[in-house]
Amino acid sequence: MNEFKLLLHVCCAPCSVECIEVLRTEDIEPNLFWYNPNIHLYGEYKSRRDCLINFAKEQNLKLELDDQYGLREFLNAVYTDIENRCAYCYRMRLKKAAAFAAENGYNVFTTTLLISPYQDHEMLKKIGCEEAQKHGVEFLYRDFRPLFREGQAKARNKSFYMQKYCGCVFSEEERFKK
């Protein structure tokens, strides 16, 4: 039987807290993967990345960084269809995670995006499974949403950087227009 080796794509430290705790209760030690060129502006990107780096060190977790601030690439890809940007965003990140997993000896991958009640879980699951199949790995779907508030509270107690929007400049606009 193959060893269960999990790569956890991480969107931010606050969303990872409970995902990691749950996986560890199942004797699964995830390795973390940062690839989020959808996060804008640069200060936001840096704050989220640096908070995750510190959290990974504190938790003694292996963290792989694909450190690309992708404002121009992201905008070029979505500017003609801004309303469907989330599908592009999920696909680019899960595709990169699946490829990294396959190339580096992982047989399973998942994402902390699955803890957010603000994300489209059906779309995440569909894209995750498609990318897993293309890259010869498995996508582990878990509905971590019931743990969202608890994870956020723990992140606040640890004084983590807490973002106010999903990531892209368009989500920032939507958040602050409300």
C-alpha cells in the first residue's frame, strides 16, 4: 500500500489552523504549499505570505513557497470575464498544487479554501478532482466549513494577520463597497 503523503495548498494562515488540526488528529501530517498569485495588492500578498511562514515555523511544518505575485497575469486572464474570475482562480491554484504534488512524490492534495463558507465548494471539488486526474494524484475533499469560526477565533488569539477579503482586487472592491 502506498504511503499517504498530503500536500495542503494554503491560501492563508488563519484558514489553515483548523484544517491542520483536523488532519493531525487523523495522523496526517500535511506539508504546506503556498501559491496564491491571485492575492492583491502587494502589501496584502506579503502580509498573508509572511504570516504563513511564521505559523509554519511555529508548528514545525514543511512549507513550499511558489512565491509569485501575479497581479498582471491574473488581470490579463480575467479582465474580459470578471464575474467568472473565481473559476479561473481556483483552477490556476489547484492545477499548480496538483502538478507540484505529482512532481514531488505526494499522492494526495487538498486546499484550505475548503474551510471558507465564502467559497464555491462544488466548483472547488470539481476542479480539484479534474486536476488530480490530469496529474495522477488524488484530491482529498473535506468540508471544513463547520470549523471556520473556531479557526478564525484561534487565529485572532494568535494575533495572526487577518485579511478582510478573499484575495483579488475585485473581491477587495466588493468587500468594501458593502
